Amino acid sequence: MIVTRVDPDDTWTCLVRRGMLHSETESVEHHRLGAGERLSFDAPHGVDELVVVLSGEVDVDGGTAGPGSVVLVPEGAGGELTARVPTAVLSVRGLAARVTAALPPRVPELPVAERAV
């Protein structure tokens, strides 16, 4: 990722390459939502999403989530969360199992006997 301007109050995204250390993670995103702002989840993206509420409070799926809460959005679910007050959330998107099953194996692969130090 190339950062040309840093604004601590801004939303940021870090795209993660498929590799040995990152498993099947697609991206890690930080969002700052003002009261009433929404974060939408699109159903057909082929990813599962995990959202951690860092601060503030959100309405989601008929309930409320506060700091430390985790919202799981499986592939195909879609939906949105709405900030009740100024809120910060961290989103981690990972490829869904149906997508990763079609990917070729990672290389290089170490033999099992050589995976421990």
C-alpha cells in the first residue's frame, strides 16, 4: 500500500495480498462514522466480513453493538450498520470458503517436518 497523505480522522483501507502470513484475508479497513452514518455490506462480494466496534455504538440487524462487540457478516448476507454516536470500527474481510476452495495451493509449501523451529 502506498500512503501519500495521512489523516488520522479519515477512513483507511489496507489491501492484503494472499500469502503465507495473511491466510485468505482480503483487506483490513478502519472506518470513523459520524452519528447516523451507515456502513453497508454488499452480498455478492465473495467475502466473509468481521467488524469490531472500537468505540461508539451501532445499530445492526435489530440490535445494538458497543465497544468490543463483533459483528459477523457471512458471504451473501448483505446489510448495514448505522452509527448511533460517533463510532470507530475495524473491518477484516476474508475470502469465503467457496472461493478459497477454487484457488491453487500456496507455494512454497514446507514439508510438515520442517514447519517448526
